[in-house]
Amino acid sequence: MVFKKKVIIDIIASFILVIRNFFFLIVFPYKRMRKISLEKDYWQVFFIFLLVFIYFKLAYSLRHVTYPAFFTFFVFLVNFFLMIGFFYGVGKFFNRKIKKTSLVFTFSYSLLPTLIWFFMTLFFYFILPPPRTFSLMGRMFSIFFITFSLTVLFWKLILFYLALRFSTGLSFFKIFYLISLFLLWYAPYSILLYYFKIFRVPFI
Amino acid sequence: MKSYSLKLKKQISEVFIIKPNDLGSQFLTYWFKKSTLFLKQFPFLYLIPLATLIAFLVYLFLGKKIVFITTFLQYGF
């Protein structure tokens, strides 16, 4: 009984930590990502993945996309661990001390901008369904939506860079090479996913 | 007192988990550190104006085609 209570308290604490970390990634991305790279509590990763699954489930039930949520979530997991495997494997050439756990935690938290963008796009899809028109309001919304998308994209790039910086310990140029190598296979792979209508915009 | 010193010790060891960034030349490293300093705390203060500027420039260059980009992105989920 005491053991069960402890587990439940741990789970609640992890959930609160996820919310706290989300907030701090907005305000202090550098400091927070450094702290996240030292995390060992896998319940936090579970909650982030749960959010991803909730998004897929929502998208499937509201928009009736081609594939069921379980399948899309499975593809997401394959993508995620392929990406981590790539950075771990290639990063080992530059630095032998890379930790897998650190990569898992930092990349899980770098999903926050992705989640915000996809949830907001889902929301806008129902508030102002596409296609957009050439009217003044249509153009104004377009500028707003592109501003929002770019802001989230820049934030994502910062978190992605910090995730690599703190989990691999490499310098700026080496991280730049790593990302370039990653894009060499990930870009065609994303086109393939687009072709099969699994992800139109890469869920990374 | 002991807990404060432990906390400080933990924070210091956290700061030094990675080596400082070195871009090969002093000039580059200096400017890299200067320019990224703003992104370490509440980056949105700079990201939102930058994104707004880019969105306006895209609108100026592409005109009405911006609507197509938005439509494509809105179908993106």
C-alpha cells in the first residue's frame, strides 16, 4: 500500500515537473535544457509522449485523417528513436561520452514547440477552416499564421540545438555538421512520409 | 547552511557539464557568444519581431501567394 502511494506521488511529481519544465523552456531555454539533460525520471518522457498520442487521437477523430492514431504514433516513435540513434551513433565519432538518456530527455522536451504548433493548427483548422481567401481578413490571418509558425520554428531550432549541445557536449560547428548529416537522410525520408500521407509537416 | 552549500555545489557542477563553445577563432567565438546571449533568456522578445518582419517581407515579395502557403500549412496536421 505504501509502495503504491509512493508510485502515485512520484507520477504526480513528474507531471508537475513536466509542466514546470515547459514553462521554463519558454522563459529560460538555455538553463532549463541544461537541467533537463541531467534528468533520469522517465515518467516525464511518458507524459510528453502521452501528449503526442492525445494530439494524434484528436487529429484522427476530428479530421478523419488516413491512418489511425496508433499507427501514426508508432511511426512517430520510430522517427524519434531513429533520430536519437543517428545522433548517438554519429556523435560518438566526435565525443565518446555521449549519454543516451540525456538525448532521450532533451529531444523529448524539444517536442514542445512541435506540439504547440500542431495543437494550434488543429485549433485554427476548426476556427478558420482552409482554404484561405484573398480578402483583407484572409491576408491578415495569413501574415499572423506565418508569423506564429516562424516564431515556433525559431524556438524549435533553438531547443533542437540546445538538446544536441547538452547531450553531446559538442561545439557549434560540430553540431552544425551533425544536423547537416541528419538532414541528408531525414529530408528524403520526410518526403516519403508526405507521399504516404503519414505526416504532411514532419512531426519532429 | 549546509543545504545552501550543497545547492551551490550542484549548480556549479551543472554549469560546467560542457566545455564553453569554441568556434576556432577568437573573433568568431566572441561574436557568437554576444549574439546568442539574447536567446538564452526569453528569446520570444526577439523571435516575435523577427518572425513578424520576415512574414511581412514574404507578403511583400509573394503578395497574394502567401495565402497558398498558409492554406498548405493549415492542412499540415
